[in-house]
Amino acid sequence: MENLTEQELATLNAVRFPQIPLYEGFGAPVRLESDLRDCEVSYGEVPKDLNGALYRCGPDRQYPPLIGDDIFIDGEGLVVMFRFENGHVDFKTRYVRTERFLLQEKHRRGLFGRYRNRYTHDPIAKGCNPGTANTNVVWHAGKLLALKEDDLPIEIHPYTLETIRRYDYDGGIKSVWLSAHPHLDQTTNELLTFAYQAKGDGTTDMAYYVIGPDGKVKHEVWFNAPWPGMLHDFAICDKYVIFPFFPLLTDVEVLKKGGPFYQWHRDKETMVAVVPRYGTADQIRWFRGPTSFAGHMMNGSSNGSKVSVDICLSRGNSFAFFPNHDGAPPDPTQGAPYLTRLTLDLAGQTEEIKSERLYDWLCEMPRTDDRYQGNGTYRNGYVVCHDPRRVWAGMSGFSSVGHYDLKTGAANSWSPGPNSGVQEPCFAPRKPNSPEGDGYILALVNRMAENRSDLVILDAKNLEAGPVAMVKLPVRVRTTFHGMWVSQEALDSGHYSVSRTP
Ligand SMILES: [Fe+2]
């Protein structure tokens, strides 16, 4: 093999994906970049007051993995855009041209091994940045950024989706990468973000940043996590930011042996750091509680001395594609997430985390009316969920989009029916200054039997009324993780003009 030329090697490595469930059916890589002007509208009418773009991002393998043991969160970032203009919807997808993408394109094969394990990459990939930009897209300070938590943001063009550059905020970011879950405060036009393992694999360094409306770093705090582990998401409120640490840990010695980037330690506790939004490391307060896990946060809030965060919390590891440290099989019951409020009392004498389950529907991918991120109070939350009133045979993934009214405790949902699933809902306000929750929910719908996708537009106040409109795609959009609605006004100005209505 070592005598073969690169060209001969490429011929031997025909593009053929492993025959495993990950790459079959709806999960099969699409590997296409699309341009479709004027999508079909199969039901209803697209509201003419909805002008702007819905951006989404997810993994779509460019080449078969170097090793067979792959997990679904790996793969090259494909950015998806639905452009809304006066009742018309245009659809576009583009791969993010990361260093990894370009190197693999050149060599016509996969060069990166196990997820985030640099010890398993092909020697050709040595020194190449392994980031995939496959997790989230955010519009801030006139830049559209594709994000993955083990790389810096990648700037892409908001209309062509062309890759522009790897972006370190003009040298303002000193951590080696940034989270894929920044939170935008649309009233201050600040982007609050962070990095975990901020000095490299297995380090405990945490970096928290506030990026100002001008796109410059205006505040940063460095502190140490209790362990080198995953911190996928955090929550913000008006005075504080909240970092929950769950025991999904990285061990560099395991990486050197070719092992997984994270292992679940079910014997360890949960710790939460409450950091003043504009404060310093010595003002951080720590709280602790029993073993738990959450991938995603809905929102934070503060009331007097009490700080709370609403999160999709499970008792065990809900990212079960990362194994248990002790070799035990995954436990789906322990890993089932429910919307839960954690409350931390800054005036209390203990480090206790108070935990209260808010809803009994299994749910994930929590979102809000984005204008109310970081607000003192908010009322509406949106999730993908299993509404027990709806049983759909033959479906995989989440069956419903759910709306939680946190003021009344009411919950309602919409489901696309049999053999269909839903992806993370994004909220679009009816008008820039509409009251909280007055607007639309936009969600990709997986049509399993037809092997293609729809985009549903729902009335955010009345999901159960059914779609306002259904945009029909002739192609499949593989699972996208996260994204956001950006109004035309925000695209034009580079800023959000939001005032909140109680
Ligand atoms: Fe995420």
C-alpha cells in the first residue's frame, strides 16, 4: 500500500459508505449542494410579512469516514438557507469550506478518524484544523458565522453561503475554539459565548466572552471548570450567565489509545457556576447537585437573589453515543430529558441546586422567542417532543413540535403525522415589535417514507391549528442541529431592533 501513488490510493478508496444504520434511509449522506428558486408551497400561503432568512446547519458526510466507528454528530457542516421574500421561499445549501473539507476534497477521501480524536487522523491531516462548522449558525454584528465547538467560527456570506474565513474576532479570541451555542441578547446586540477546554483537549480552562454590537470582544472572564468535560450549552440572563457542568469527561490518555472523546461518569455529581454577566472570576458562585445531564438550555432568568435556568435535563447521559466510563450499556430511561428548572439562590447558605420538572413530555432542542433570550422574564418555550397524546407508528426521532406556556403551565403541540419527524423549531416574530410569542414557528419536517423534507410554518400561539403553510422540498435535508431566523431588517442593518413587551 505504501508504494501506491496518491492517485492510486484514491481509486482504491471508492466513495462507499459503511452499511450501518447511521448512513441508511433518512440518515444517508446527501452530499449535494442545492439552489431552488421559488419552492413549491403544498399547503396554505407563506405569510407576506415574513421577510428574511431561516438558517440551519448540520452534518452531511463529504466522504466515508476514515474508520467505521462513526457517530451522527460528526461530518462536514452543510448550511441550509430558506430565503423568504413577499410570500416566496428560495432554498439553498452549501458546504462550509473548512480546512478539513478542502483537504479531503483535494485527496478525494476521508482523512479524519474518530470524533475529535486527533490521534486517529490520517498522517496527511497532521496540522490541519479538524473543525467541521456543522452545529449552528448565528447572525451577529453583520456577520453570519457557522459554528462547531472545537473550532473558531467560520464566516460565510449571508446570501451566497460562500465561505469567507475562519474568524477569531480580529485576534480578540484567545481560546483555541468557541462554543457552538452562543446566546444573543437582541436588546443589547451582544453575543455572549464561551469556550470549554479552552486551551486544548483535556484542559479545564473556561473562557467566557461578551462580544459587543460592534463585533469586538468587550468583556472576558477566564476560570477553571471542575473537570475537563463537555459543556455544550449555557444560559444567559440580564445579570448572570450560568454554566452547568455534567460528568461527560475527556481523558487525553484514552484519546491517545484511540478511544472516545467523552466518557460518561455516572458516579459523579453536577456542578453549576453562576458568573456575573460583566463580572470577574472571583465573583463566581458554585452550586452542586446529584448526577444529571443536559445538552441544551432554553433560557435563564434572575429574580432578586435567585437565578434559574430552564433546561432539558435527564438523570443520566442523553448523549448516549458517548459510552459509559465503566463499560455499562446506555440507559435510555435515565437518559430521557424533560424540561426542568434549576434554581440557584445566591443569598442562600448552601450550594444546593433546586430542581423542579416543569413538563412531563420528553423533549429536546429547546428554543424561545429569540428576542427574549437573557430577559428577566419570558413566557414561551418551543421544543421537539413526544406528546403522549400522539402515537405515530414507524417514526423515528421526535414526533412533535411543542409549545410550553411557562406562565400557565399549558402545553400544546403539532405533529406532521405517521412516518414523519420534526427538527428544532425556530421562532420568527410577526413584526419586529410584536409581543412575545406572537409570530411563527419554522421547522424542518422529515418525510421518511418519501425520503424528502418539508418546511412547516406554524402559528406560534396556536400550533394545534395546524400549518399556516407547508413548503415542499424535492430533496431531503439530513438532520440539522441548530439555526435561527434573521429578519430582512436585521440582515440589512447588521443589528437587531428589539424592544420587549411584557
Ligand atoms: Fe447543540
